[in-house]
Amino acid sequence: MCFHMQQTQSAKELQHRFKASFAKVDKYKAAIYNGFQFGEVPIITNENPGTIQLFHWGLIPSWAKDNSIRKNTLNARIETIAEKPAFKNSISNRCLVLIDGFYEWQWLDEKGKQKKRYLIHQPQHEAFALAGLWNNWVDKESGELQHSFTVLTTEANELMSKIHNTKKRMPIIVSKDNETNWLQGMTLIDGNNSLEAIET
């Protein structure tokens, strides 16, 4: 699964790469994101494809009583999103999650007591997009509107099967040529084959 990722590019670099403008450029900071801190990550939604927005990692479905569910919705298996109550109402809410790397740990023993950490990235460390779903949720107590997203995952490719050697999953990378297609609801073309990994 994918619980740690990074975006080290500047706002200007991201705007140039994705041909979109930040809604609130002053709030963006390059960072390493730990999913369980539910930080704000730059994304582009199908609703506003020309705008880069900051959404909280961990999708909160509209029916949720509070935001505690987000610890279980950092990732969504693409094979089962239509069946899972947390995701099935957000299937048409597609987004691109803008990163330049994600982290996975390779288990070196059966119980995972010894692990090796890898940074997975594109050649030259350029920014790229993960496939995601987004949702808006209103906090019933405060009335505050919260924007959130989840990262879609699929079966690991050859590289990731060796690194993420327990569950053999990986986030879905959207190829540059297919980003608009993903937002418009079309089927994904495999974009996972250009990945590289470095031990960190």
C-alpha cells in the first residue's frame, strides 16, 4: 500500500508541469507526507482540471459521522471501489495526486523486523501523478467543509513486487499522456513501467 510520499517541486515547477494554477499558492509547501498525519497534498480534480488544490489525504465519505474513517481510506483497491461503502459514491470524482516519489519498505525477514526503505521515483525525479478519488465532507459539529482524497492501488509490477514483497501492491501511476483521459473518466493506460527505486 502507499502511506508515505513526497513532493519536492516548487509551486512554479508544478504549475508548469501540469499546466494548472494553484488555487492558494501561499499555502503550498514542498513536503514528505505521512498518510497517518492526514496532511494537505496537491491534487487536480476532474471538477477543476485547470486548478491545483490542496486536499487532505484520507477520503471522508459524505455519510461519515466524523473524520475518524480517514485512517482506513488512505488507499483504495481499484478492483473493489464499486463495492466499498467508503468509495462507491466517489467513483466519478477522479483526481490526480501530484508527487515526485513514494516510499515503500522491503521486508528482509518473515515478520518484518528488518526492513529496507526505498524511494520510488521517475527518471530525473520529475513530478508525476497518481490516480485518486476525492470527496467533500461537511463536519456536522462545526459546519466546516473538508476536502479529502484517496490513492488508488493495483497489483504490483515486477519492480514493486520485489520491494513491496508482502502485500505486492502499488499506487496507480498515471502516464503523462493519459492524465487528461483519467480525469475525463476514460480507462487508464499503464504508466507504471518507468519507475526507478533507490534505497534510502
